[in-house]
Amino acid sequence: MKKNFGLVLGCIAMFFSLGTRAQSYFDEALIFSRINPGGSARIQAMGGAQVALGGDYSTAFTNPAGLGFYNRSEGTLSIGTNFNNISSTLGSYLNGTTTNLSNGPVSDSKSNFNIPGFSIVLHSDKSNGKMISGNFAISLTRTNNFNQNISYSGTNPYNSLIDYFIAQSNGNKPFDNGYYPSQFQSNGASYYSLSRLAFNNFLIGPANEVTKNADSSQYHTYVDQIPLQQEQAKITGAQNQVNFAYGLNYNDLFYLGFAVGLPSFNYHSTRTYQEQFPGGPLYGFTLSEDYTIKGSGINATIGAIVRPKDFIQFGISIATPTYFYSIADSYSATLSSGWNNYKYVDVTYTSNTRTLDGGYTDSFGDPLLANYTLATPWRIRAGATVFIAKAGLITADVESVNYSKSSLTSQTDGLDFAQDNADIKTFYGKAMNIRLGGEYRLLKKYRIRAGYSLMPDPYAFKQYNIDNAITGISGGLGYRTDKFFVDLGVIQSQWNAPYVVYHYTPQTPVANLQTSNLSVMVTVGFNM
């Protein structure tokens, strides 16, 4: 059966997190483009700054020229744990003003163990004049950790998800024959829509149920109580990149590098959204959704580092757009309702009049499947490192990304991204990410590190009065010998994000997600 993907987009629009979901896929372009540089515990402890800092496998991802600093082979393994806490407050947004709907913030947390990286660096001396050495690296870098739980609750006197269902159903082709609307029949335009599930749960119905000869393309509801709205969303998954990189050392002055990256991601989310109507004929309803996205891609990075003096070096790198040539998503939904002995009246089709008592359930049956591609923006990085004699160093990076340059292409019949690509250009803007870090050597073998990072709001204009910038403070310790080293990194990040419950004019319910994330990682390495 051919699915109407215009309505599939509307269904998935109800679902996504980590930002506004404007009835489209366009926010995936941001989620999978807004990445962290990742790397070893040493680099993470210094705020992620690494573009002008060589001798660490992390540079295989950001600036492969840094591999040219190696003078021997090395192997590393990083392990980590992540603690995520989100405090959510539900509000109603209208014309630039947000009205609080919650009695207080609702907190939810999630922790997970992970392997954020590993590497093998193979050193090769050169006997070619000033060409001193070349180093080849294979590494894994984690660039996104999606694991989090989201919960919110509030009483909404302005609208219900039922109003959204009505708005989505209004104006569609009415009946061919009999009671059941043609748009919700198996070959209808709205068969794969949440509105059909609402119709089959008696949450909405055509207007001629109430008034004979009324326009049956318009919809209504018998539910008029104020809903208590609440949701629990559980998100798992990660985005990683395997790097194949090579770096050259020319005369201990110029360092050049090239890398090919193979990124991939796995994002899975389940959502349980509920509305309760105390004292009404409808006890409430529950919408359960399941969404999975998997993707694979390819990119390339070139970079250079120059060391004009022993105490200073400068780096620059350019990363091509990542072409996610294979993205597949799967979406399914089930809607159930509970009624309290309510007489449902249909004045036009009197045979449809019935008493609603107990539970009703409907679902899509088979999951909705889609395939498409995503091209992310170019990235330009620049940095500088200053060495303070043998006592330590200070390093800083800037990274320029224009998120409005992403684009989506469909590989599925009926799935059109024209509006999504227009929204990408409208809603997203340029960002200059900043990372600072320092390292102090103590008693020759020990290191103390600290850092700071800022990823500004990627939107062209603020969404729902919420600044989506991410700030991070980090620190760590290190121990090094000629053959072995171990590093500890601790990163505390904070940010706010709008979570749109559903889009409804004039007032849209939006939860403000205040996120605090603590990552602890350890890198163990052996020199060979």
C-alpha cells in the first residue's frame, strides 16, 4: 500500500525532541550536524580545544596534521559514563510571551556507560631530507550522546491535543458513502495519521454529528474539559565517527594531514503522552509512539599546523560536508482512550449513536518507513597553542559552522523535502563555536588540566524565548611515563532547549528543558 508521506511528516512532527519540531524533518539536519569534537580524556579536560595541539589521537577527527607530532606508535582506549538530568517546565507560547502551565519543574535523569573512543597510531620515520616522519591513525570518536529522559506535566486551559487533531482533519475530503470519512479509509489521504487514531477513539468526529447538513469536512469534539497534560520520553543512542587519518612532519616546522571519516548514528526514542480530564466523560487518552533513525555517511578533513617558534603553533583545518548517504527511519503509534459510560450521539447517522464505556485502542499496524539522505555544513576550524616553557600550555580553538547550509534529499516515493529545506534556510544560522583549555605539568609525570567551551544558539532567531547555547566547564588529571599514560576528564555541560508538545494556533504548548550533563571519562594509552 502506498503511504501518504505528507501526513507521515505530520505524525513524526508530533514526536521529536531536542528542539522545535515544526511538522517536518528539518530539525534532524541540526541534531546530526551539531556535534562535539570528541576525543581523549586529555582533550576533553581542556574544553575540546585541539586544532593547534598535536600528539593526540583526537586530532584525527579535527585536524589530522596533529598526527605529524607523533615520534612513536601508540594505542589507546577510552571509557566513560554520562549522567544527564533534565528539569522541565510546561508553558503556553503566544506572540512572544510564555505562560506557565506547571505547578513546578519536573525532573528526570538517565545515566549510561559508553566507550567514547579508541585509537591506533602507527609511526614511520622518513629518510627523505626534511620530511621527518609520517603517522597513520585509525580512531573512533563519539560526537553525540543522545541518552536522556524527559518528563513534564501541566494543566492547559487553552487547548488540547484533540484540538490539534481537529485542525489536521478540517478541510479534507468528507464522505463517499456512509458514516466513515473517506480520508480515514485504507486508501484515504489521512489513513496514516494520528487524526485517524483519534477518530477511531471517538475523540473527534465530523460536524454533522452534532448538526444535520453541517459541513462534514469540518470536525468537532464532545470533550470540553481542561486537560492535565504529561509526557515521558526516553531517548537512547549515539553518533560516532571512524577516522582514517595520516599526518606528516616537515622539518619540525610544517605539519600536514588528511583524513577520511565514516560517521554513523543510531537514535531511538519512545514517547508516552497522556491527557487526563478529571470529572469528565472521558477519563483520558494515551498516545504511545516509537521512533528509530539510523544513518551512515562519509566526509573528509584536511589540515595544517605551523610552528614558527618553539613556544607557539597555529593550526587550521577544513572539513567537508558529511554526506549521510543512507538514513532510514521507522515510526509507529498507538492511541488508546478510556470513557465513563458516555452516550455518543450522531444526529446524521443515528446508527452510529452508542454508549462509550471502557477502553478503545487503534494503531498504525505496520511501522511507517522512510529513506533519505542528509548533507551537513562545511566546518572551518582554526586554533593557536602557546607553550609556557616546560611548565604547560594554553590552547584555543574557533569553529565556524553555517547550519543553514544543510540539505535533505528523499529516496522514498511521496516524501518531499522542499519545505524542510526552505525551513533549514529560514530557521538556522551561523555559529562560531569556541573552546579554550590549559595544561600544567607537575612533578614531571603529572598533569592538571582545565577548559571551557561555548556552542552558541544555532537558530537564526531565538525559539520560544529560549537560548539554545551549550556551555561547558571541564577539568582533569593525567599521569605519563615513557611507556604508559592515563588521563581523567570531567565535563559539566548545561543548556536549555524548547520541546514543542504540538503545534497549535494561536497558543502552542512548549516545555523548557533545562539540561545538566556530567561526563566522566578515562583514557589509557600505551606507547610502542
